[in-house]
Amino acid sequence: MANDLDELIELQVCDGEVARLTAEVAALPAKIAAIEAALAAARAALAAAEKGLKAEEATRRSQESDVKDHQLKIKKYRTHMDTVQNDAQLKALEHEIDFAEKAISALEDAEIESMERTEGFEAAKKNASEDVENQSGILEREKVDAAELKSSNEARLVLLRKERERLRALISEKALADYDRVGKAKKTGLAAAWDQKCSACQMMVRPQRWNDLRNADLDAPIMCETCGRRLYYDVGHGTPAAKDAVALKALDSLA
């Protein structure tokens, strides 16, 4: 194929692989950070549950102490009832006993509520503990996987960049300049064409240009009049295009 098109197709596939592998490596820190954030949230939930449990334990100890105080008061008041001199004193003691009994009842109700809250905190603690263990395991595995992926990608990137330089050296300055200019704006400088359409922007190619494009002896490049990419005829009508697939296979042989 004339006008460096074969090399340009290989170069675009190479550039695409470089971009993909580079993006994978660049995304690794954010992926690890997200897992670390999930682990931190799980640890915070665990700490909150443990704090809640301690608070409820302290609350119930205070409630139990208050109940004992009221029970002692009731015992004392009942003892005094045996020595009262008049009805006024008796009624006063009965009032104090009634007040203390109601206070004990309220404290017992509050203690039940505290025990219910404790059950909730215990369940939250169990779930948070499991989450911490799970997220810790995920983090360790992801760190190992990330290190392996980074190493693998960086090794392949070294080969791809060498191949990229080799291909660029084979392409004419004009063709390379057009490829770089359009690629910078559109991410790709080439587009396969089939069914009389540009595969990148899906716009139709005029009949004469389409006929020229299918000419194997084409001397001048044909650009898409809509997106500006250089077009090449995809005989295989595939996705990826047949020539892209061939280029990918060639790049795989670099490994």
C-alpha cells in the first residue's frame, strides 16, 4: 500500500497499545487508594462500634449503681415507717418510696434500651470486623496484582516504544505530520472505511472518493471530509479492522 499507509496503520495500533498500557499503569494508584479508603472506612466503623459498646457498658454500670442507691433508700424509708409518729410523716415516706420505685422502673427500662443498643453495636462490630478483614485481604492482593501489572506493562511499553520509533522512522515527514496533527485532535489519525462510510465518524464518503479509496494503487492519501482522519479501505469489514488485526498480531510478536 502506497504512501506509508501500512506503517501508519501499524503505528496507530502501536500508539493505541502504548496509550492503553500507560493508562492502566496510571490508574493503579487511584484503584489502590479507593481500596485503602474502603479499609479506612471499615476501620472507622469498627472503632465507632467499639466506642458505642464501651459507652453503653458505662451507661449500664451507672444505671445499676443508681438502682442500688434507690433500693437502699427504699429499704431505709421502710425502716423509718416503723417509727413514724403521725400520718403526715407516713405519707411523706410513702411518697419517697413511690418516687424511688418509679425511678428504679425508669432505670430498668433505660437499661433494656441500652442492652438493645448494645446488640446493635455488637452486630455493627461483627460486620465491621469482617469488612476490615475482607478489605485488608483485597488490598494486599491488589497491591501484588498492581505491582505485577505495572512491571508487565512497563516491560511491554519499552518494546512498543522502540517499535513506535522504528515505524516513525519509516514514514515520510508529511504523512507523519498529518497523522500527528489529526491524532492530537481526534485521538486517532487513521480510520478504516467500509460500506462507503468512515468508521470513526460514521459519515458517508462521496462515490468518487470511495472508488479511489478502494484502488489498491492509490498514490495520494484520502482524508475524511468530516473528521479529517486519513481513510483506508477495510476489505474485511471487521471490528477491529482487518489490517488493525494484522498489526496487533505483529505487535504481539514483540513480546
